[in-house]
Amino acid sequence: MPTTVAEQPTPTLESAIGYITLHATQEDLDRINAAVKQRTKALREVRAAAVTKGADVRLGDCRPKYMSGLAGKVVEVRQGRSTTTVDIELDSKSTETLRLHRNIPDGVERHRLNNVPASICHMQ
């Protein structure tokens, strides 16, 4: 008579957070932290590989913080040995936002950001 193995349900984010908050040891937290770093790196690499010339992008979490959320079109892609950088022509709204923090001449409607890490660009 064949036996079946019951499949384990996929853990939910809530159950993972609950475990971390209430039960994880320091050793567990060290392993979780290493896994989070590894996953974050993999997601950055995927984002960087997806960025192409002409793509509409929004900057993710970056420094300086006022640049997070700026949006525009990729006008140049450069592949270095270990990183990909892009030049982005910001849309007019993002240019106005950036003008509050940087000296952008009044007549400029679409400012160009150079050498932005492609890994912080989120495709629109």
C-alpha cells in the first residue's frame, strides 16, 4: 500500500515574523540575517540586469534619502566589472523635487542624473 507524505504548508510572513520575534535564538538570528543579506543581494542583481536603455524607472531606497522615489527614463547603461550604472533623465516632477536639494538651473525641465547604480532602479 503506497504511503503519501503530507506537504508542509508554505510559511506565511506573519508566522516567520512571529517566530523571529518570540522564539529565535541569537544563532537563529545570525542565520536569518545572513539569509536576508543573500536574498537582498540577489534581488539587487535581478533589478540591475532588468534595466535597459529607454526603460522607465523609479529610484528605490537610496542615499541621500531625498532621491528615493525620483522617476525618469534610462538614457545610458554602463556595465562595469562588478556593477552596472545608468544615467537617468528625470521627469519634470522629479526634477522639481530634486531642485529643492540641488542647484538645478531654472530653465531645466528634465535633469540628468549620471552614474546611478542600476541595482536601486525599479522598473515602472
